[in-house]
Amino acid sequence: MTRGGLIALVIASLGCAAAQIVWDKRGAPVLDTTLARRGARVTEYTVDGRAVPFPQFDGRTLRRVRLVPGHVRIFDIARQGGEAR
């Protein structure tokens, strides 16, 4: 999905997990993003490769994802009964 400078991608794997990649070219919105399928937990991967749990996830929606212009946010969504990559 793209809207203005906002770009969001969801990449589903054949296994149990999916990845969501979100960024905005120009703005600094705060987003709630809702997934089509429920997940068990979300791990965010920072630009330097660190894995950080994303606590504002209710199984379907990532809440208050704060974007900075040009900065990519990467979320790994573990599906119910599955592991994150």
C-alpha cells in the first residue's frame, strides 16, 4: 500500500510467519496497522539488526507505530502456533 509518502508491505511466508515493512518518505505519522490473519507476537528488527519485542500488539493490530521520515520499521509476526523467523 502506498499513500502520499507512506509505504507499507506485508510479506507472508509459506511457513508460520509474516513480515510487515512500513516507512514514510516525508511525514512522521503514528499508525495502527491491522493484519488480515492473527499473530501470536511481534518482533521488531532495528536498522542495526537488533531484535526487540513489540509490546503494543493485540494479536491483530500493531498500535501506535511511530514513523520518522525515511526510516524503515520492520516487524516479524509469529503466527499462532508458529515461531518468528
